[in-house]
Amino acid sequence: MVKLLFVLMNEYRLWALPQALAALERRYPGAVEGRVYSVREINADAGLERALLADGAAADMAFLASHGSIQNLYCFSRLWEALEGRPVYFTSTMGDELAELLPRLGLEPALYAALDSYYQAGSPADLEGLVLCALNGRFGGDYPLSPPSPPRGQGVYTLEGFLPPEREAGYRARMAAETRPVIGVLIHDHYARTGNLEHVDALLRAIQARGGVPYALSDSFAADHGTEQGILYRMERFYRRADGTPIPGALVVSYGFSLTTLAGREARAGQVPASVFENWGLPVIQGLTTYFSADEYRRDIRGLDLVSLPVCVYQPEFDGQLISVPYAVTERTADGRKVCRPLPDRVTRVAELACRWAELARKPMPEKKVAVIFHNMPPRSDTIGSAHGLDTPETVFRVVRALESQGLRTAYSFSSGAEIIARIRAAVTNDNRWLSPEAALERAEATVPAEQYQGWFDRLNPETRAQMEESWGPAPGTVMVSGGQIVIPGIRNGSLFVGVQPMRSAPERAEELYHSTDSTPPHSYLAFYRWVDEVFGADVVLHVGTHGTLEWLPGKEIGLSSGCFGDICIGGVPHLYIYNISILGEGMQAKRRSYACILDHLIPSMDDADTYGGLTDLDEAIDGYYHARQARPAQVPALLERIFTLAEELEVTTDLQLERADLEAEPEDGVARLHRWMSRIKTSLVRDGLHIYGQPPEGERFDHLARALVRVPNGAVPALEDSILLAQGWAPEELRAAPERLYPDGRTALRIVDGAIATARRLFARLSAEGYRPEAAAELLAEEGFSGGTPPRWRGCWTLSAPRRRPGCAKPRTSWICCWRGWRGALSRPCPEAVPPGGMPTSCPRAGTFTPSTPPPYPAGRHGRWDRRWRSRRSTPTGPRRGNPGRRV
């Protein structure tokens, strides 16, 4: 008897494989014994994991199938060791992992290809063929084999079923002539092959109910681009008019993974991957599915299970999708099969998002209504527009001016950002401490009557209503309420509303609860966003700056439900969010918990902190101390006294917990500590002003930012100042390790580093004067006459700095391109978030939608590193332990 081990993620095959093994046992008794395991159940049950490893050690052959990274099976490295010397069939949607493991599977290429054809076909009969093919190919069997089933479930799908091929062209022509919003829906053919389409049908019906026209295509993943197969081929064939323009106004991707990665279109290492959707100019909504049941989804604060999270969120973000909500859960049928079941209210939300983005693209600008929202933390009138590194008043002024140039109807034009803030303060803000209720009502440009808010409040589920009433009393509460009406902070200007994000707590606790995901917002918070959507009628909402409170409201971590406050507030309105490119965590929070399209902006210009005033005096005193030790020892006591006095005045002694007695007992150690502290201060970067969206830094500020981009190593290119030090004959690491060390030329290590910084500043100032010409760099180096030769890879430093970064740093149009596309509902390519001066100069904004990072290739031969990741993830709470033991068939 041949013992086979199967470890799978796919729920349909987990259901079909035991049937196939049972059928084989009836036909060929005693020929094969199979053990079938679910990756999800293994990860949730340590006992099941031990059973898997024992079965792996006893198996004659194993079959491993991974959807997403194999790291989703936490114990993979131990299982791989247990299977050593046995043949393994392995398949994965991650091409790099598959390429790495293929040579180590112990299977001839022809046999692997045959096994793969049966596995991919996937029906119970095909899985019987998979087992028999393995028995024939590796264990001397001579069983009769039928060929794998031909592909099915591909083409144009409607609620009546798949269209016959001869009707597809006519249907496409009808869609091209449609006057209502057409919503493209991409379906994986696996759903159709397995009859698992209930959730897809629900989505198509919801799109129809919202006034859209669903146009669904079903096919395999995009791995077969370049042939007449795959979803990309069908998109080009069916979703474009004769003139090349897209037929759909928006796309919904109903399954996971990155189509860009699966299409093999990853960019070269270190570059942003081009999205397969880049040339479509469409908003692409990611519809989430989860392996949670409906009850598990309702109870679990995480929102998505740990297998669905990378597959349905992380990977699609590489393509630039807007992350929505789980429109389907997984339930077990009476015969034990797991299928997708729709969540009705979440299906409606996905359909609403898609239709409203499509409607935004279709509506002319003169007919659009736009809401622009300032942040306000703490909630005082003098902090309206507070944001990390962004001049929000001037940014909003430029945004409004750009909108007016495109046709947005306003009653009057602002003269400056300062005027916008002044008008808001003259109306109503969150800070009404000095206004009587009567004055607040008189000055308010918008209010919500109590009875209108009560209608919105009554739509909430009972649990959510109870939470709000427990925290804030009966609707409409007391926050921002005057004369029985909720006051909306902000101003109206024709089809434009410029508002102030409402307080999410009482003013005295505002900063304390800024990031709280537990504290329920007041009634006025909900009223503000419902007024923007349902009364003002915003076609699009723009939040300005990093960051607000919407994305931190109570609810699930991701995959929001109708009871999550972020979903309740933002609803299905298209949401744009101007965000600092260097703030990863909060940015992804906004993207995933408020369905935002992030429009990244450049960091402010950066410059060396250096020293001034008392810090300069302290720096000079420390430098004098080291010289006195060598040449004038009698001056050392006086210098020590001066050093301590200056440090005490500057409160540096408090920071370092340095007492006078410590300095007297061990002067060298005490001064060294002060010197290292001074080194960190002088070599730190500080912001030089604020960034204005779409406005590049100019003059010295541009030069300083360009130099900041190469102050740390960038891949194979060393840091600029390190290159200069090396060219001068110094060892940078040695200098930085002991900044207090005195060298024969009379300078401390810190002074030598200061000299390299000064040289870098001088070089960049001269490069700037020369317009950053490539020839100028070589000329300057020749003039500099470095004793140690040309700075290593100087050209690389120069290339990474200003000249090639000018599209991101110096052309205001690049930011506006993304903003304009957002207003039109035509979203653009994904670009990775990163800190440009932190070794990622190539991440400067390039008119793209915000993504967490560039997908890294998996390194070959580093399973130890992978295993460390798995072990760290193994401790992640995975809910109650459950799952059946490996089924013996």
C-alpha cells in the first residue's frame, strides 16, 4: 500500500479529494492510503500539527498546494525536513517559491507536468487521476488513466449563466453602448468550475439594484498573458471599445492575489511594479472573501482570517486596488463541502463603492459636489488643518483653485489658504467655548435637525446604538448641539464644502483618545459624515493631511462590518486622502479601514540639525577639552566645569542622567557621553518648513532634500558622506563608533565627519548652480582633489539624488496628476510608501496610489529565515483551536 500525504488550502479540493480517495479504494482496494490536511486547521491546532509531521515521516509521497506564500503553513520547514528523500508534488501561486522548490521535488519534469494538469483541473475525477498518475509514475503502477478535464467556466458570465461564444461579441457591443454605469466583475474560473457562484450572483444583483450594469468575465489567473487565455486576455478582448477606451467605469476583483505578480510582470528589483490595471485608468475595488463563517466573522475583531489577509489584502494592494469589505464568508454544506456565502449588507457596500466610483468618472465637473475635510487635533480653532509635514491651508487653496479650473461651481473664489481658515473660524468650528448656543446656530452654515439625525441613528444595528447611548446619552447627545440641532463645522461655497473633522470625544480627552479604537465617537461625529453624504450630496470626499480620526474609529481591524464606525461614517462615498509618503502604518490604516485612495505627498525639505546658541558653545567646549588633554592639561579642570555648566543649562545632564560627581570621578567617560550625544544631534535631519501639495521645494531647500536622499546607503550605493570619508582615507564606521577620538591632525572623529558633511553641502550647492549636469559632477570631483581617490560610486549617489528624483521632487504636476485622476474616478498606478531619506529615494511621489511596499522576491535557499517568520507568526492568536484530525481514507 502506498501512503500519500496531502496538505492543501483550497476548500473545494479539500472536499473533493476524500471523495476521490474513497472511489479509488472501492475500485482498487488496498492500493493507496491518503491523509488529507487543511493548512488552516493545522495552523489552529498544535495537536494536528504534530499528527501532520508524524504522517509526513511515514508518507511515501506528499502533495503540497499553497495559495499565497507557503509561509501560511507555519510548520512548513519541519514538514519539509520530515519528507526528505521522498518525492513531493508542490504547487503555489507564488512563482518565486515554486521556482525555488521545483528542482528539489524529486520528480521528473514530464511527471510533474502530468500531475499538475490533473491537480489544476481539480474535479473529483481529476483528483483520482492525480493519484493514479503518481502511482504509475513513481511506484510502478499500471492503472488506466483518463485525460484531465478540459478548461470550463470561462467567458462572459451573467445571472443566466455563461454566454455561448457566438453571443459574446453582441453582448460586448451592447455593453459598449450602455448609458448606465458598467461595472466590470472579474471572476476566477475556479468558482464556476466548482459551482461556487452564489456570492458572485449576489454581487451582480447588488450592482443592478444600485443602478449599475454588471459585466462579468471568468477565467484563470493572468499567468498565461501573451496567449489567448487568462483574465488579462479576456479583459483586453471584452472590456475595450474599438477605439481602445474602457467599457466599464469601475472594476471589482472578486478573488485574491496580485494579478500583476501572477502575470509575471514584476519590475526589476528595487523598482515599482507596473500594475496590470495601470493602462485602464479605472478605480479597481477589491472584494474580500474570508474563510471565516458568518458567525466567526461577526464575532472576530480581526475581520479576516490569517490566510485570507495576505491573499485578499496585501497582495492585491500591489496592483493598486481599493480595499473594500468581505462580501462573502465560508460555510459548510450538508455534504461537507465548504462554499462561499454572501453577506447581504457587505455585498451592497461593495456594489455601492463600485457604482459610485463609476458615477464619479461619468459626471461632469460642473455637476460634481466635493467635500474637503481638514483635520483638527487638538480640537481648537488655532489647530485647524494640523497635519504631519504638510501646509494644509495652502494645499487646500491650490486644490480648490485646480477644481475651479476644471469647472467646479463655487459662489466665490478664495484668495489664499489663510482666507479659507479665517472663513471657517468666522462660521463654526469644533471650538465653540466662547459662543452661545444662539450664536453658534446663527453662524453655522449647516445643521442637522434632531429628528433627521434620529432617522440616521435608527438605521444602526441595536448593538451600535446601545454603545453610542451608553457613551453619549440619547440621540442627538450634547456635543456640538445647539437648540436641538447638531452644528456642522465648516463652510459651504457653491458645490464645495470645506469642513473640519468633528471631535471624536470630549475636548478634554481629545488627545488621549486620538488613536483609540475602543472609544465610541459622539452623535455629532456620525451626523457630520451622514450630512456630507446624504444632505450635501458629496460625490467625493477629500481628507487632507496625516492624519485624522476616521480610520481609528472602533470596529474590526480590517474588513469592516456594518457595525464598524468607520463604515458607518464614510459609507460608500469615493474617498481620497492626501497622505505623507513616509507614514506607512497610519496610511495603510486609512486605506484599509476607510476605503481610501491615498494620494501620497512628498516629505518637507530636510536639513542637518547642526548646533546653535548654547549647543554650539557646548560643542566648542568639548572640542577644546580634547585638545587641552593633549597640549594644555592645566586647562582641563576649567573646561570640565564649563562643559558641565553648559550641559546643565541646556538640561542635557537630565537627558543623560549625568551628575557632576560622575563627571569629576570619570571625566573621560562623562565627556565621551556628551560628545556622542552631540554627534547624534549634529548629524540628525530636521524638517525645514512644510510641504505644499504639488509645490516642489525650491532653491536651497531643494538642494538640502536632494542631499538628504543619499545620506544613508541606498542598496549597493553607499551613503554620500561615507563615500567622501572613504575618498579622504577615513573609515566611516570607525569614526562614528567613537566620535570623541582625537586623531593626529588634531581633529576629533566628530569634527572629521562634520568636514565630510560640509564637503557634501558644498558639492551639492555647486551641482545645483550647474543644473545638476552629469559633466559637472566629474569636474567638481577633479577640483576637489580627494587624497584617497574619487569617492566610491559617487555617480550612483548623484544619480539617486536630484536629477532622477526631479520628477517626484521638483515637478508639481506629478502630484496633481494623481489628484486629477481621483476627481475623475480614474485611479492610477500603485507606488510604494517609504521614507525617501531612509534609503528609498526612488519612492518619491510619482502620481500613484499608495501601496505598502514593492513585493520583494523570495530569496533562494533561505528556509531558516522563512522558518523564523513562521515561528514568530505561530504565536499570533488564531482564535479557538479547532479542526478535524487528518482524515484517513
